[in-house]
Amino acid sequence: MEHLEHKKKVMIMIAIMSAMLFAALNQTIVGTALPRIISEIGGMDYYSWVFTIFMLTSSVTAILVGKLSDMYGRKPFILLGIGVFMVGSFLNGLSGSIFQLILFRGIQGFGAGMIMSTAFTAVGDLFPPRERGKWQGLMSSVFGLASVFGPTLGGWIVDNANWHWVFWVFLPVGFIAFGMIYKMFPSQTAKTGQKVDYLGSIMLTLTIIPLLLAFTWGGNDYDWLSVQILSLLGGAVIALILFIVTEKNASNPVLPLGLFKNRIFTLSNMIGFILGAGMFGAIMYMPFFIQGVMGTSATKSGIVMMPMTLSMVLASAIGGQIITKTGRYKFLALIGLFVMSSGMVLLSFMDTDTTNARALINIIIVGTGLGLSFPVFTLTVQNAVAHQFLGVATAATQLFRQIGGTIGVAIMGTVMNQSMANMMSEQMGAVKKSPVLSNPDAAKGLEKLQDPQLIMNADKLKEIEKTLPPELSGVFDTIITGVREALSYALTNVFLIGAIILFVGFLLTFFIKEIPLRMSNKEETEPHKAVNELQKS
């Protein structure tokens, strides 16, 4: 598709980015709307599954479709992905129970996996590596924009209209994207004589799902050493071994193990894994600090977090332009990872006296570093593999990022909970000796205040304070201060671990050999000469 005129390529990219925006907005809009949805259809006990099922189905689909798109072309899968996603979105709006919502979110995930996998790969079909930088940057910006506008719009819809429109409002964008891609995206000739690796696909699926579930549930729903978590991890390890054996004997493996002999491919995915952990760690736990430690409202917290996303969008777009103009990318990755890890260090120095302005500056630094480094490692992988592996290699980068984010958040969550428990034990020692707490009812009421999630709800705290007798007001203030300090201490450890993980990624980047970005895809019909040399060494 490199031969297409530039104007048509731009129109195709607009259609692809519209499809990505459609999927990304439908993912981010649900977060703020879900509490209201649950209040109407019920099912609070299954709340987390609305997100978990989407993550599982989209992750598995992305890697499997990556290989299939190499065999049959991108167009059928991106069209199928948009179609499936639209069906899932429409059905979600009709959900009458939590189980229907979970089922239809799973359908959405299948569509999202197809869209994300083929969209980033399509850039490689349309443009040579030297021109991909600016487009990869723009496509990464789509996710940033979705995370800015999605939650705000979701909250507005549930406050001012029927919650069903959360899932239906963007359906026209899906129809437009589908029509544009159907009309303009060139069809590719399917490769004949290649068998689909069904057994390998099953083994890969049986590896990914238990692994993601184990790190999603571990430390939250079940203890890390529980039978459930150990069984999931054990099952993932067994499936991985069977997957490796299967792929070694497969004539057309779903994930060719030979790709991991490519040093650039392997290192880039390791760093992508680290980036995923750092990115999701910052996004997940920074709101805890803003709301729980600083006492900022949820609405203002969203405003404070918004500059991080906008700085990421801006840095991603600028970084992509620099790559296209200079043909250099390694220095941007190094700068980005160093800036991001430095930002996480600054986050670790924040405490209960931190102002909104200081928090704002720190998260802008994190967002800038993320924006500079995030698009680079998809480009390094695409530039280092033969065109026949473009789809599966690109999908692998997304999978490693997703797994990194899931594992990173799980580890950081465990660190936060353990640190919080230790500090709370010390903080509450003196409070428990107060004679006021000899009253069982008073002791029971104040015990509830030790829940860190409660201090993130200022309205709920005021309600509890009003129900307490005047003599407990001093103890109330002491406990709230102690919980805030304990949460601050715990998050300090979380951000510091995130900084260390990202610095490891910074060091690993030095070992990536920067090979020239090719000026034409025609050179990709055979593996890059420099990559061959790397594989031989």
C-alpha cells in the first residue's frame, strides 16, 4: 500500500484513527458512568468483571489477529473489529442485568482487540519506517484524548440523560469509520498454502488468560498464596511450556519463537512491558494521592490529572515529528524514560503538605516522558522485523504492554496495601488507648474510618462526622490525619518502585542497536541486513 498517493493515505489514516477513537472513548467513558449503571441494574459484587472481561478478550484477540492479518490482510479484520465493537456497544446499552453487561463488554473487547491490532499494523503497510514516527505519535495521542474526554462525557451523560447513551453516543463515529475504511482501504491478496495454527492459538490463550486473571485478582479478591492464585499461575506456566513445544513444531506458528532471537524485538518488548507497568501505575495511583492524601474532590482530581494526559499527547505528537524529520529515535526513548522515571521520583517526595500546583508539575513531567517514549518501541519492532511478520510483531508489543500494566499495577497495589497496613498499625496504637474508645459503639464507628477508600469520599466523611458525639471530634481528626499520612507513606513506596522499574527500562534502552529507518517498505521483503547480523551474533 506504500504506492498509494499521499492524499489517500491521509484519508485512510483519518478513518483508522476514527476507529481507534471510537474504541478508546467507549473504553474510557464507562469508568465514571458505571456506578450509576450498577445502581440501576444491580450486581455490585461483579463490578470489576466489567473491566476484567474487556481486558481479557481484547488482549487475546489482539495477538491472535496479529498473525491472521499477516496471512489474510488487515482490511477484513479492522472491518470485522469495528462491526463486532459496534454490536457490543449497542447490546451494552440494552443490558438489563450485570451478567448481560459483562457478556456484551466481552464482545466489545473482541472488537477492540481486532481494531487495535490492525490499526497500528496498518501504519506499517501504508508508510515506510522513516515516515511512521509522526503517525505512531498521532495514534498514541488518540488514547490520550480519549482518556481526557471519555470520563468527563460519561459523567455528564449519566447526570443529564439515560445511561444507555453512554454506549450509543459514539455509534455514528463507528459507522463513518467503517464506511471510510471499506471504501478506501486497499484489499490484500491472502497468502495461500499456510495453515492456521489452531493448537498454538489455544495454548497461547490458555497462557494469557490465567496469567492476567492471577495478577488482577491477586492481593485484592484472593491472597497471593491462595489456592486460586497459585492454581492460575501454575496453569499459565504449564500452558506456556506446551505453547513453546507446540510452536517449535508448527509449520506456521501463531507467534514465531524465532522473533525472540531478534535482539531488538526482545529488548523493545521488555521495555514496553516496563513502560506499561509505569504508565498504568501512575494513572491508577496518582488519583489515590490527589483525593486521599491531599483531600481534593473527585471532580478537581480529574482536572489535576488532565495535564498529564495533555502533556503526553503533545510530547507524543512532537516526538513523532522529530523521528520522521531526523530518522533518529533512540535518543528520544532515552530522554522519555529518564524524564518519566525522574517524574516518578518527584511523585515519591510528595506528602500531606503537597499543593495542587506541585502535584500538577510532577505529573506533567511524567506525562511528557511517557509521550516521548511510548510510540518509539512499536516503531523499533516494526523496523527490525521482515514485513511478513509485521502484524504479529506489532500485536506482540501491545500484548507485552498490557501484561506489564496488569502485573505492575498488581505489584504496586500489594506494596501499597502492605505499607499502609504497617503504618496504620503504628499510627493507631496511641488512638486505641484513648478512654473515649471504651464505648463499644464509638470504637466500632471510628474503626470504619481506617478504610483508605473512605477518605477519598469527602461527603461520606462529613456524614460520619455529623453522627459522632462532640467528645469524639478530636479522635476523629486524629484518625483521619493518621490515615492520610499512612496512605501518603504507602504511595511514596509505590511511586519509588515505579521509578526504579522505569529506570531499568532506561538502562535497557542503551542496549538497543539503532538501525536506520528504511525509506521504503520494499526493502522489508527480506529481513533487514542489520537485523540478520544481530541474529547471527
